[in-house]
Amino acid sequence: MVYAVRTRVASLIICSGILISCSGCITASLVTLGTVLGAVGSAASTGIDAYNLGKLDTALMTSADECHRSVLLAANDLGLHVQIDQRKSKPVTVFEMTLKDDLKSQVGIHIEYRTPTMCLCRVDVGIFGSEPTAKLMMERIRFHLHLPATTSVAESSVRHGQSLSQSSD
């Protein structure tokens, strides 16, 4: 199923490239084709997180205020210094934070209220930033929220062919 979808997407991209190149401007067609290929292949799923162009996005089952508190604790764990910490409340609660390490590299944090028990959280290390740094920051946030790491016990057990009742024995 996934292979069929990838094949169709690849065929669509190739056909689009051919149509664009027939329009007369080869430079524009190559640039457009490169952009389309980059956009299709740039998102990487990391379990329940999505990493794309230096940003690690996830939804967390907690309030935005609790997530904000956990970000501050995670920053302290990792020795990051809080440079900016803003809360905006219109139309929904949003937290914007900027953290810096000792080498002056920035990590942006964006927390957005969705429901009283769910928020969206983005760790932004920049397009040339470190993906492992973003993942580590998200893991520390989850730790302070007392949430499981990226893979829960239930998901791990099912993946290895065990039922939930077998894994607790």
C-alpha cells in the first residue's frame, strides 16, 4: 500500500517536471522540481513526533501551562538559558520561548493550547540545527510531564508480537 502511494507520488512529480520543462524555461522547471522533491521527502516521522526542516512537532496530552513548566525544567536539566519567555492569550494561549546553550545556539519552543488536556509543542533547532538536540529536548519535556518516551510500552509490545497481558508477566 505504502509502496503504491510512493510510486504514484513519484510518477506525479516526474509528470509535473516534464510538463513544466515543456513550458520553455528549463531553469524554472529544475528549480520547481527540486522544491517539490524536497517538500515530499523532507518530513521524517519519529514515532509520535514529526521532524521537518529543523522543527520537531508533537501533540502532548497535558495542558499548555503544564507543558510550559516542563519546558523550563527540561531547559534547566540541559543547561540551556531562557532568553525569551512570552505568553500570549488571544485568541488561544500560546507560549513562545527561546533558549540558548553555552555556544549561543538557539532552540525555539512553541506551545499552543488546543484543549484543556492537549497542547501542541514544537522544538525548533533551525534548518541546520541538530535533530538529536531537538529529540533530547522533547524527551526531557515528556520526562517532566511524567509521560512515556516516544514509544510506549503498549506500542512496543504490540510491535514485537506480544499482547499487553503477555508483556506485564
